[in-house]
Amino acid sequence: MDLTARTGSGYCFPSEFAISVSTNGTTWTNLVLETGYDNPNTTLQRFPFTPTTAQYIRVTATTLTQDNLGNYYFQLDQLTAF
């Protein structure tokens, strides 16, 4: 799975997050757990995991980062699943 931070700066890419999948939208399995993740700027970030079958994908931010005005948001430009 690829995640790309918001265009222009990478602000608001979470520093701690989980990528989870589900076949039914109720039971979720974490495939990726990240802590202390640095601002990737606008560089695509790849998170490889063992191929799995899923109908739903969820990215849960548990620690947000600030934008240039001190506001906390969770923003992605793009999520690509393959």
C-alpha cells in the first residue's frame, strides 16, 4: 500500500498510525503499525505487507502532527492499494 502526504509540504501526515483491513467492515486486522514516523514531505511512502483479501481498508491516525499554523489535522493526498 502506498500513502502520499498532502501536496506541497507533507504537513499533517500522522506520526503514529495503523493500516487495517476487513472483509466485513466490522472485524479489522492491523497490517501496519507505525510509531514515531517522520514527516515524509511529498515523497510517496510504501508499506508492504503479505497479500491478503479484504473489502475495506482503514488508516487510523493515533498521533497527529501540526501544519505550519500549529493546527492538527490528518491529511493524505492519495492512498493506493494494490
